[in-house]
Amino acid sequence: MSDLYYQSLSIDQTRWNATIDALRAPGPAIGLTMAGYSTIAREAGLNFWMSLATSLGIWGLPGQVVLVSLYAAGASLFIIFVAVSLANLRMLLMVISAADMMDLASHKLPLWKRIFWMHFLSITSWTNLGFAQQKYPSHLLLAYYQGFTLTIFFFGILGTILGYFLGDLLKPEILRIVIFITPIYILLNIINARDKANRLAVVLGSILCPMLFPLAGEWAILLAGLVGGAIASLYSRYNTRWHLG
């Protein structure tokens, strides 16, 4: 479609386009992933309402998995709170990046509305927002984000509900497998991204993680991400200066 088409879209049309985009692959992928999480939560001893509350309140799979793991191990509420907060701290940079992409300040939303909408941010919506930025004008990106992120949130909550009871019908091993669907989908999205720095960060992180694991253990994922991201960022800055020069 031409640039003129996207420029002429209304806010409602943009939200509808975003909903359609979310229905194609991201929504079902999120739903299946959260179904897998709900099965793990049930096995860890969380009841249905606790499992649902974690998806509604945390809305971040790493943080939710940390909560379930520590809950099953009998950790204190304080330890669980700190661990989940640290696990979701990675979202801070995504929130800043997403707010910048949508030029959120120009919409003059009150603080509570900004907090409300940023609660629904996930790496899936952030990744697709980056793709939408290449097509939609900046003043429509908030509407796109709203349509897209609410749709995948609906799928995530639906997956949490269904997954909790699917354990009675399917083997838990099958449901545990589907928790990897969303990470694989996101990986494919990033690899296909136009920005070479994003692809470089993923490749470097994938190579470094198994190399660091014997030395750093569970911290290998964090370290690999930091090192890979830092190198990719330096590459991006150097490449920009080279072209400008």
C-alpha cells in the first residue's frame, strides 16, 4: 500500500488495522504461550484466580514465571516482589522507546492514562510497533498500539483461563511446549527487521549465551543480552556517523 493510504487513515481505521494484524499470528501465539504458563502456574500450586491475577497484573511472562518458581519454592512475599520487579525491569527501556515512537507527549494524556496504556506493553507489541512506525504517520501510532495491544492482551487472558483447565484434557508436557511459541515468533520478527543492529544483537546474544553459561549460570542470559545489545548499539552509532561523515 502507498504512503498516501496510511496518511489518510482515521484513528478508528488504524485501530481496526492493528486489530487485524494482531489476529493473524501474534494474538494466537500469545494465547498459546499464556496457556502454557497457566499450566505451570497450576502445577506450582496457584489457584485459578491467582493465575489469572498474575496475567492481569504483571503481564510479563519472565516475571510471571519467576513468581511461579519462587512461590513453588516457598519464598517470602518480599523476595517474590523484588524478583518479579527485577525481571520486569527490562520493560523500562521498552516503555521509553515505545513512548518515543508514539510521540506520547504530543497526545497530552494525563499521567494515569499513560501508566494505563504502558501497562499493556509487551515485547510483541513493541516489536510490531516498530514495524508500524515504518508505515503509519506518528500521530496514528498510539491508535495502532491501542488496537494491537488490547487484542493480544485479550488473547493472553483467554489463554490463561483456558490453559488452567486444559491440564485436565491434555498432557502437561504438551502445554509446556507451547510456552515457547511467542519467543520463537518474536525471534523471527527481530531477525526479519530492517535494522541491522537488531539482528546483530540477537545473533551475538545467541552465540554468547551458551559460551557464558558455564561461567555465569542463570546470569548468562542477562549478560549475553547486555553485551550483545551494547555491541549492536555501538555498531549502530558508528554506522550512523560513518554515513553522515
